[in-house]
Amino acid sequence: MQIFNQLLKWVARSLGLRRPPATTDLAAFARKIEPRADLQVVWLSANQKEILTDISKRAREISGQRGNRTLLLFTGAGAADQADAAESLANDLEKDLYRVDLDMVVSKYVGETEKNLDRLFRAAESAGAILFFDEADALFAKRSEVKDSHDRYANIEINYLLQRLEKYYGLAILATNREDAIEKVRDRFHQVVDFPFRPCP
């Protein structure tokens, strides 16, 4: 097998084939969002703005350092405000923001979800991007009682995602409007920010 892999690498080099750039892997599993929101003008409460400003300041201070990891949880029914907050952080930090498409990441084939997550995180680290997992409760809702092998494997995937998130060198944000679905894992996050429902002005 090792000889076969070496032969493949030699053929790829001979034909001028190279591994696709990190942005290709990012685009396969996430959609780039052009940040329009800004911490100074976005409609958020004074408390939320203060928390986000502190998060941004901390992220800048530890940028490039070992242990440069920031894992945030956005909760509450204010989905639009969660998205604005993610954009505001990306704008303030001058980082690319990618909204992860969980439908593209999660695979029905054993082991493929973990491979996809690994590709996603490696590419995001290489690009220095912010990852935004919107509606993360759809994934974490599977973390329930194990009734069959599918449930057991879903839990393995979620555990792998949590481990990979904790090792991610950069800023990752998980957003949910169902805090109960991820109550058991909220202590893994550096900061939890609540976005209650806000009626349209």
C-alpha cells in the first residue's frame, strides 16, 4: 500500500497535479459571507456589544499565539442578530467568515463525516477564517439516548466535532435557538451570548 501511495504521488507530480488549495475545501463545506454588519452600527443591546467587543479584543491579543482558540455559543430566538454578531466580529477582526453547510459535512457513510470535518477545519485554519455553525441544534439534537447503531454513530460524530472545535486554532461560533439541545456541552464554550427574540422595529 505504501509503494502504491508513493507511485500515485509520483504520477501526480509528473502530471503537474497538486492538492487543491484550502479555499477549495472551504467552499466544499461552507459558504463565504461578506460581512456587512459592524459592531458600531448593528442593532444589538449595549451588553451584547460590550461582550462582542471584549471577544474581539481577546481574539486580537491571542492571534498568532499558541492556544489561539476561541469557541463561542450564540443562543436564543434572535437568529438575525446572531448572524449580525458573527458578521460584526469578522468585520472587526478583518477575517473571512464562512457559514458551515451541515448538509454537506454530514455523510451517511461511516467515517466520512469525520473526514469532512477534518478537511473543513484544516482549510479554515490555513485560511485564518471564522467558522459559523448556524442552527447547530439540528446536529446536536441527535445527541440523545442511544436506541440503535445509527444513534450511537451520530453521537460519535458529534463528539468528534466537539473535540475538533476545541482544537481549532481560530474563532468558531455555534448558533442555536434551542439551548436545551446543547445544554450538556455548553461548558465547553469560552463564552455564551444570548440573543432573545426582538420584534421588527
